[in-house]
Amino acid sequence: MLRLLTLEGTLSVLGFPMQTPVNLMELSFGRKKLSSSGTGGTRHTAELLSFAAEHGITADIELLPSAQIQQAFDRLERGDVRYRFVLDLADLD
């Protein structure tokens, strides 16, 4: 995945990824960066979700039917997205 980054690009690994060797030369060429953020585990995630529910904390999203996936990709490419897109898969049979 490091090869896919542009000059001075950053690969951010989130969650609990599988163990993967890193070729340090891949970071050097193109001045690339590698960052990570672990999770707090199941217990901490449950506590976080409970806290959010108790305090009315929600995410701002734009819900789209899955049939509009191409429009979503087009808007992402144009930078025409204010919130996170969430695809509603209820329209799939």
C-alpha cells in the first residue's frame, strides 16, 4: 500500500491490523509517512458508544441509497462531500 502513496503521502492504519512487515525504503522514497491508531478494545468501544448515546452525540452523515454509488464516487472525486457518505443497503435484494 505504501507504493500507492503520492509524494509526502501518509498511510494511516486504524484499528487492529494484522502484523505486516514494513520496508523502510518504501517510506524513504517519496518522503512518505506511516501512522497508526489502535482501538481501545471491545469494552472501551462499548463505553464510548454508551457515553455518546447518553449525551446525544451522533455523527453527521449523508445517507444515500446504494443505487447511487456512482454519484457518490463522482462527488467524492469533485470534493463535493460535506459529511461522511453512508450507503443504505436496504434497497438491495
